[in-house]
Amino acid sequence: MDSVTTTEAALLSKLQSSSDLTDLHHAFTLHLEPFSIHLKRTTIKKSSKFNSIDVQRAVRSLAKQFLPFLNKSLSLIPKRLSESPKIAHHSALELFDAYRLCLTCLELIAPELASKSYPVQVQRLRYIHCLEHWELYEDAETESFSVLENLQRIVKGDSKGKLRKSKTLLVPEINESVDKEFTALVLETVVTLVKCASKSQSKEDADYWRVIALAKESQPLFKVLEAKDSEKFHRSLVLYLHRIAVFLVGELTFFEVDLIIKFCLTTFEAYKQSSVQDDMYKFAGKICSYLFLQQNDLCSPNVIDILKCVLNFMATECKVGMEKTKLEFLELVYYCVNKCRATTLNICEAIAEFFNELGGHFCEVSLFCTV
């Protein structure tokens, strides 16, 4: 057994079962030191020297020598990071540093591998899930957007170059001819981003406008997958959109009302296109209940505008719905009427006027409003 093989065996053994992971990243850095000169070159402007045949041969040699070690490491590290109970925090930091180094090295040699163009992004998504597990949501979001950018480049046939500056879409545009596994990778990344947003609960409007864009741009992708896979991702997307919408309404003083209204509408549309559309009324009811909990701001125009938005959307659905839908809408109206009666005159008058407007189309609503 030569020294390289001995070193790798020791590192993998430590990685797999040792409780002491001190200096693990340093040991990985020393072992993968042959990559360093090429990694440094990727951070500066590409030159003819970098693109030379000699460099390609060198990278190919690195792939041949280190690919088994990298693959084994990338299999073991996420398992250690997902252990329950969790390993010590300092050990996790060592693992994350080693994880990033292995991914960077794999990305360097990926063009020399006889495989599909996106295996590195699959590995990066696994890394992102580890970040989620450790509640490192900001890092997970940053990495997820990087994955989407890389997938965008692959769709455009440019795995190494830069995207055009005019490109504003966050989600790659995909048609039915694209590999379904690739499409699933894109959707899993999108759902992960929405999940992270629901967990991190940022108070920045821009973070949620970005989620709205992700939800809208990802809709065509669901049609590409088989029904079972599509529904799995759609249900997850709806779940996390629901949680964010409820959070925004519960903290409405921190956000612009236009954002909250748009987010609620986006969530309603996601419900409509999923197999859990029957839960849309439960979602509407929860939003209304959270609005009526805003005791200090109950008479504010923002609360009234959001309430009108929810009721108007559900009224529109009621027009084209079945008897069950109409009954659920009436129950929602009845709930709001009773809540309004127990609150301030301002909101009661505003909602009564709104119900009267709807009454021209729904006689049942008019009956409630005149009680």
C-alpha cells in the first residue's frame, strides 16, 4: 500500500467513525493539495495557458487519481452531518469545510468525466440539505441560487461561461425534451429555497418577492414531470408558501401590504393547481383569523385590504365551484361577519360595504350582510 492510499484510508476511516474530527479540513486540504494550483487559476481571468492541452491533461490525471476518494468522501460527509443526535458544532464546521473543498475539486474535474452534465449540482443539493439540517438557512439559500444559476448555464449549453446580464429569470426555462431528472433537480432546488424562506422568517420584503418569482417561474416545470413526481413537489411548494403567507400576515406591520396581498394570491394559485386545492378554504380561513388577531391594527386600511383580497378571491372561486365550494365560502363569510361585529365600527362598515358589492352576484351573501 503506497503512501497516498494509506493517507486516503486514514482520512476515510476518521471521516466515517471518529468522534474527534479536529483538523479534518486541514488534513483534506493537504491531501488534495495537487488541486490547489488549478483552483487558484479558476479565480482569475482565464488565459491561453489555463486552456492549454497540458492543463487539461493535468486535470484528467487528477480525476483519475482522486475521483474515488472524492466520491467516497461525498458519500460519508452528509451521513455524518445528518446523524442524530447531532455531532458537536466544531466537528460540523470541520465537515462543512471539507465538504465544500471536495465539491470544489469535483467541479474542477467534472468536465473530464463521462457522465451527465449536472452530477455536481446533485451533490451540491445534498450539501444544501445538510445546511438546512443545521439551520444554516442563509447559506443554504445562497448555495441554492448558485445551483439554479449553474443549471441555467447547462440549459443554455454553457456550463462554464457566464449568463447574459439581460437574463432576469431565476428558474431555468425547460421544455418537455429536457431530461426529467434535470427538471426534478430544478424543482427540488426551488422548493428548498421556499422552505428556507419559511424557516428563516426574514423581515426583508425582497426575500419574499423573490419567492413569488420562484413560484411563478417554476409552474411550467410541473407539467414536464410524471404526475406522481410533480404532485410531490407541488404539495411541498404549497406547504411552504402557506407557512410564509401566514407568517407575513401575522407580522404585517413589518411588510408592505402589496407584498402580502401578492403572496396570498400566489399561494391561492398554487393551491388551485395542486391536488390539495380543497384545503384552499382552510388557508383562507387561517389568513382571516390571523387578520382578526391584529387588535392594534384591526381598523387599518392594510388589514381591510388583505381581508378584501382573500374574500374576493374566494368569491371568484365560488362562482365557478360546486355546491361544496359555495357552502365553504358562505361559512367563511359567516365567520368574518361574526368577527366584524365584535370589533371596531370602521372595519365592520368597510367589510359590510364590500359584502354588499358581492351581494349583487351572490344573493346568499346579501342575506348574511343584512342580518
